[in-house]
Amino acid sequence: TAEPDSAGSQFFICVSTLPKLDGDYAAFGQVLAGMDVVDLIASAPNGGLPDNRPKSKQVMEEVFFVTPSSGDS
């Protein structure tokens, strides 16, 4: 939705620069392992512009949240 403060549980794993998201969304994570899986998702057939949504459902079977130690940047 384009409504302010209406974010739900969606998130983006960006594989390239997306100027339309700059300044409007917070960066909150980084892929530490499994970029091969990200590349597979990114190369899945999609419906084209404007959303490039995958034609088939993409499912993440495992996700791990890692809290950085105080010495990490």
C-alpha cells in the first residue's frame, strides 16, 4: 500500500540498487550465507515490470536471525 505507516510483514532482499525504495524503507538485514538461494529466487520467472513478482510462490524454509556482537559493525 502507498499509505504512510502501513508497513506489514513484507520485506525486500535486494540484489541491485532500487532508487524507488531509497529513503522510504529501512535497511534491516544482510544475507550472511546462502546467496546462491537469493540468486535462484532473483532468477525465477516473473511477471515483469512494474513489480517483477515471481510467477510461482517462493518459500523460505529456514531463516536465522543473528544478533551482532558489540565489536561487529
